[in-house]
Amino acid sequence: MFALVDCNNFYASCERLFRPDLVGKPIVVLSNNDGCVIARSKEAKDLGIKMGAQAFMNERFFRDNNVHVFSSNYALYGDISSRVMGMLSVFTPDVEVYSIDESFLKFDGFDYFSLQEIGLKMRKAVTQGTGIPISIGFAPTKALAKIANKLAKKRPETGGVYVMNSVERLEEEIAKFTIDDVWGIGPQHFKRLQAMGIRTVLQFTQLPDEWVQKHMSIVGLRLKRELAGIRTLDLEEAKPKQNIAITRSFNENYTEWDKVKERVITFATICAERLRAQDSTCRVIQVFVLTNRFRADQPQHNKSITMKLPFPTNSGLELAHFAVDALKRIYQPGYGYKKAGVLAMELAPAADTQRMIFENSDPRHANLMAVVDKLNHALGQQKVKLASQDLDRVWKMKQERLSPRYTTRINEIITISC
């Protein structure tokens, strides 16, 4: 059996942890640079606030309805998430962290235990230990566990835990569960299935395998089998990223070469740092620059270039050099650039790097970068920089409504007045 554990309204729940006065009040959390709504409490959903709603267009609505608005506090959310996942691992060692607020747990060999009781103990432990409410769905497959989790949320009588462990219960539920609410069914597949009169999960599982594979690929076929109770997906181990991208919007339009170049160098060094963190190198980089597409009154220039490196590397010095070389080929004076980015691609384990005949990464850089990483870890991100970077500048998102990072910054720890 699999369990899908989902933290209820996670970002909003994190904001309430140290603000009990917010219990029962509408909360929304905004995206990077306070752009749009990415998380809502139940109360905010009841007000009709949509995911992706533009913050600046809804300022009056938020104010009139006493909606509490927060900037994304990823330091707090990430720390609370790791605490929740750590508590879940006490109940079974087989845990796949699916996202910051979701995880799959495998309970093979628990045939003589009550999964309902285990689920209730998990909820109690997590709620008492972190203050975060969770919902749990048990089922024979990962796809069905997703459905069971949704049912646990919709039905208060379940106590937040729903176990789909019998053929009768499985068939009863998938006969009522609509296909548009299934994990893995995208808008295009939903339209095709709807046109055929397929509206429930049970109807989908009764389609011929040949038709599903032809029109929805092998991925759709696996999903169909999962929904029929046939296990085809197992827990996935954490894998190194296949691409690493650092992209940022600027606080203003940059019309000077030196400013754009400095940003691209900074992005390249961060890419290199993340490559080293997962013991990878890259063989290809892509650099792009964009003007502000929302300013129709200004000339537009959006350009990117993909460049194969002469050798694989994760050195910040070398990636910065290559990134500037790429930028020179696409930069055009006379434009006001609003965004740029560097992507590291064709990643491979650093241990598998082969020496080239003519050019190779400078072997001295490995020790140098290790020292730089150690210093930045101890002193703070980007404290040690290249001379070509702006030494006084620290990139910071627009976070005008950021709550304190209660659990990760000693100077922001909660203060209690007695």
C-alpha cells in the first residue's frame, strides 16, 4: 500500500504557525517579487480568490475583505517541510518527497496493521510536532493514493485519513470520481476523453489498452493501470537535476553593457555553485536576454544563444568566462533589458569527466571552488565573489510583505512578551 501525505494549505498554514491570530482568517501568499497568488487558505478560496490572481489588480479586494497577504517565505516553508518529512519517516523508511508539501510513503508488509490507525497517529504526530495539518490517503497504487487523499480532505468524517484497501471500495469510489480531477490527466487529454463520453475514472479504466497507448502514450497506459489498482509506479529516488537555470528580472531596465554583463556573470557563478553541490559538470550553456514585453512603447529585443563548451566544467571562473562570451554574441546596444538568464545543460557526474586532447578545465579550480563554497556556506550566500561581480550588490526579490524567518534566523526568532 502507498500513502500520499499532503500538508493542507501548506504556505498559509506555515504563516499561521507563529500567528495564531490568523486562524480562521483569509490568507494568500504571493509569488516571487510579489507578483501573483500562489497559495490560499480555505477562507481565501471561499472568497473566490483564484490561483494566479495578479496582486496589484486585487489590492482593493484584499483590503476590503481583510485578506492577509504575505510574500513567499521559502526559508520558513522549506524548514517546516523538512521537519514534517522527518516525522513521517518514523512510520516507514520508504519515503519519496514529491514536493515541498507532499510525499509518498510505502507500507508494504503492513497487512496485519490497521492503516487507519497508523494514519491517525501520523496526523497527530505531525500536528503536535509542527502545527501543520495534513491529510492522508492510502491505496494500492500511487495514482489511487492521490484520489484517496482528495477524499480524505472532502469528507470530515474520515478524520483526515482515508484508506482505499478493498476492491469494493475501489470500484465504488472510481465510479464517482471525475476524470478531470485525476493526477496526470492534462487539459488536452481531458477534452478528448470528454468528447468520447468518458467522465469517470472507472470509465477510463475500461478503455482498451491499445487505444490509451496510441492516444496518450505509454505514460497514459501506466496511469490507466494505476487507476485500475495495478501497481506500475514505485517510489522514486532523488536524482540530480538534468538542467540548472538561473534567471532573474531586473529591478529596472538595463541599458548599459556593464550592468547586464555583471548580472550574467553572477547567474553563471550561481549555476556553477549548484553544479558543484550535486557533483556535476555541464557541457553546454544557454544565455538569454529579454526586454520588457509589457512596454509596447519601447523597442523589443529578445535573444538567446546555446553554446557548446570546449570541455565540461563546474568552475565559476570558467562558466562566467563562457557566459560573457555568449552574451557578447547576442547583446545589442540601444535596448533596455529587463531580464536575463543562464542555463547549464548536458550535465554529467563530475567523477566521469574525461580529459580532452587540447583543452581541459583548470585542475586548480577544483580546490579553489571548494574553498569558496565553504566560505559562502559559513558566511552567507555570495559573500565571496568574482572581481567582475558587483561586490556591494546582493540580489533580492521584491518581498514587501515577508514574514520573519522564525526557525532559520536567530535574529528573527519569535519574541514572547510576558
